[in-house]
Amino acid sequence: MPQQDTCKLLTLVVPTYNMEKYLPRCLDSVTGPSIPSTLEVIVVNDGSRDRSLDIMEAYREKWPGIVRVIDKPNGHYGSCINAALRVARGKYFRPLDADDWMDTTALVELLRRLEDCDTDLFVTLRCEYKSDKDGGGGGRVTRFPMPGVEYNKVYDMADFDIARHAPGDEFNMHSMAYKTEILREVGLRHIEGICYTDFQFCFLPIDRIKDFVVFDLYLYYYFIGRDEQSTSARSIRNNLSHICKVVSFMTRHLDACPPKNPTLLANQTYFIDKALNIYAVSLRWQKGITEETYPAVREVIDAVDRHHIRNRVLDKPYLRIWRTWKTRGVLNLTLRIYQWVHCRKMRRLGL
């Protein structure tokens, strides 16, 4: 395990697979003369078949004090996080997707503030950039403040209910950075070969940290507009098995290590609920659940009922019927009814 470099305050890991179109924008935002040497950027080439590796090597050559490159066979997003965490030298650790970017001015200010920060977790504010589908080259930026928190105040995690203070998606992998040593202590290792492992990053350490701070910095720009994104409708529909594995990982952790503090339990459940939203959306657009797939689907809903987790989509009447009987036949019937009703509604609205 590498020794922490006392000069490196933050490690950013940039998982990269066939991102030659977007990678320069991403790396431009976290390199340059204004960026101090307290930043470490680990760009992980996940078996790309385009020019991604050439691009990241060029940035390493230009900014050798900041940029490091890992070149490895394809193993999906989680494998990139795992590879970077093994060698990270920064005091804090967080991902940056290759098609996203950071506000350079906010990043410089963040690194200045981290010189005096010692909380186990820090959170920054994020923006979403929705691309112009008309091809005009522009886009719409939406900012996501956290009106329920006091910025720059150190909070005790054991007394902070995330769902009450931040009811949206403000606490997520694009906003959170844990101390690197804590991620290693809890044994964070993303499931490899699947999507949606960002929930593991948020969930696993949350009951082990003592304090955190939310900085009033709009740092992260999340790009919306690629069909290949794991949050696109097509990806969510096609990757039901992926989200089942992630939710099961989290609920099994609750079974094995239930926190004694009710607030910490609520915070873990918060992230499970967010993952269940994707599970439910993916589930209801399946044309049919096969006998082979059903055990993983049922394991999730059994855990939801066992831990009394409330999820607004899973509480819909058509899914409550299945949750009462929990047979594959009833599930497939309810899915057909849902899709028939939904399609009629869309036709009625002219959509």
C-alpha cells in the first residue's frame, strides 16, 4: 500500500473507456498553471480502443507533477476505481467521469481550503450540463444548491440525517470525497464488470466517519446527453442484473454490520433507496423476467421488506401486488399491465 504523500491533498480518478471526444475537456479542467501540486489526477485507461490512451499520455507528459496514467484491460468502471485507490497518494479521494469536468477556479479554491480541512468527508456542490440536441453547440446548466445545510460548517455525521437535510440527490459520488485511508480501512472494492457501483462508494464508508463539511463551491459539472451513459433510459433498461448486484451488496452489508446509531442506519438506507429507484425503473420496463434472472430480482425485494425500506416506486399498487405474492408469474403479469397502461397514457397525451 502506498504511503500518503503529505503534499497531495486530493486524488481524482478518471475512469476512461473510449472517451477521446470528451477526455481533453475533462483533463483541461483539472490541469494548467493555476492548479497547485497538491492535486493528483489518476487517469485509468480501461482497455480503450480509440485514442484515449494517447491523449492521457500527452497530459502526463505535459503535467508530470499532477497526472498519472494506469493502462489496464477492460474491467468496467468499478475496476478503474479499484486500481486507482490502490495507488492513490492524496489525503482525499473522489472520482471524476471522463465525460464530465470541474470548474477550474472552484477546484483551485477547494485545494486551498483543504489545507486546513481534516473532516472524514467533504461534499461540494454540482451542476448538470444538458447538451443541445439541436446541434447548436450550447447547453443548459442547472445548479443544485443544498438549502438544508449550512455551508462550511463541520457536522457530526452521527447526528445528521441526510434525507431530512438533503432530500434530493445532493449526496452522491459526484459530490462526495472521503479520506483515502478510510476507504482503505472499510475495504472499499467496487464490484467489477457492472454499472452503478457509485452507490458502493457513497454507502460503504458512511457509517464509519465522524464528521463532514459541505463547501459552497459549484465544482462538478455532470454532462447529460450520451446514450451510452449508465443513467440513460436504454442502459437502465438493459442492466437490471447490475443494479440487483449493487443493491444486494448493500443490503447484505446491513445484514452483517447493522449500525447501532439510528441516524447512521437512516443514512445507509438513503443510498439504498436511491439505488432502488434505478432497480424499480429497470424492472418495470422488462418485457419478462426469466426463471434464471428471477432469484436476483427477488433477493432485492426480500431485503427491502426485511429492512422495511420505503421506496416510492416500489410502493406503487401494481408492484405491491407482486410484493404480496412474490412469484415470477405475478411479477410478469403486473409488468405487462403497467406497460399497457403506460403506453395508453402516452398515446392519449400524443407522446
